[in-house]
Amino acid sequence: MLLDITAAIRSQGVEHPFTHLETIPPQEIFGETIRFGEIRLSGTFCLEDKTLRLKGELTGEACGKCYACLSPVRYTLHVPFDETFRQTDRREVLAEKAKGEEAETFGEERLVFEGSRVELSHLALTLAVLELPMRFRCEPECGAQTALREDYSSHACQKELPDQHPFSALQQLLTKDQEV
């Protein structure tokens, strides 16, 4: 869906409240499919010259699987944002493409809009994915997490089994050097 900014175009420099609902399709992240519930962007927008500033917060929910027991886990998203979009027109975009790859790459990295509507799906996807944890886990801790943690702490340390460490030869040289 597109955010209508007609009010900001008519009254530049004035902040206008907005609430925008976005749907993010399932994303494949590190081999795991993450699903998202309805994502809500809410806050204010203001247009000055050709710069649109959006401030507010993204809220929603992501669903993945616990890294230990593989049970479904829900993760609440709450992300403050403050982003600027640059207004462009078709002639400007065509002129940048004519300049070559540098202009094209630069154009892809910035947030732009054309006309009186702004596409927020890419912004919502970026904010949501960057807020995700490295791995999902059950809350409170499941038995599988406890077992994994206990198993990990029971492993021998490097000094007890130096031949099992990939840098064991270096460790032995360091130990010999200290004894001399």
C-alpha cells in the first residue's frame, strides 16, 4: 500500500499524523522462513522543499522457530524510526540513468518517492528484518535450551585438550616460549 502525502504537499513544513498498515511476505533468513503479522507504521510526516521526513515507530510481530526445540516462537517488533525520502520526477531519474552506473547505484541506496504517494514496503521490510534477533528462542527457557547450555558448558576447555583445537600448534609454541 502507498502512503498518501497530499496534505504535506499542500502545507509544507507542517507535521501530519499517519498510520500505515503493511504486509511483509515470508522471508528466508539463514535458511529459516520468518513470517510476519500485520506491520503498523505510525507517526508523523512533513514535507519541506523536496524532502519528506517520516518519524514514528514500527510495531508488529514476527514468527519463527526456537533454535533449540523448533517450537513456534512469536517475537514482538517495536522499532522507532526517523527517515527521509527525496522527491524525484521521471526526468531526474532518466538523467541519473544516463550518467551511468554510479548514479544508478546512488539512486538505489536512497529513499525516493514520486508524486503524492510514498511506497513504504521496503522501509517496513528493512526495519523489521534489522530488528529480528539472531535466533528465536522460547520464553521462558525450554528444556532443549537448558540441555544445550549444560552440554556446551561441559565441554573441555582448550588447555585441557590442546590437540583438538585448530590452533593447537600455535598454543603449544606459546606455552614453550613462556617456559624458557
